[in-house]
Amino acid sequence: MTACCWRLSQPARAITRNWQVNRQLDFPLGSTLYPVGDADIDVTAEGLRAAGKFDKDYILFLRGTARYLF
């Protein structure tokens, strides 16, 4: 039995943006997109087997923060 393996097919792409409302308050936001290549999967769980090859997928991370300076 082999575990699912993902590999990065291209470099990640990141975008960030900062909205400054005033001198004390700002809202930084960001995202990172990872294109992942084809993945071979062969996993057995609770007696059921899942096997095959999957096309290109993407992993997207979104993050945000509110910052206030006293």
C-alpha cells in the first residue's frame, strides 16, 4: 500500500494587499496558490480501496489580519 503523494509542478504564486484605514488601523490580506501535479493514489481504508491517477489540482491558502496600534 502506498500513500497519496503530491508534488509541486510549478512555483507557488503569492498575492498580498494591505489596506491602511488610518495611522493605527490596517488590514493585511494575502493568498498563496500552489499548483500541484498529477498524483497517483492507491489507498485502502476500512477494507475499501481507492486507486487511480488524478489530474492537476490546486491548493489555495487565504489569510488575513486586523492590526491596531495603541
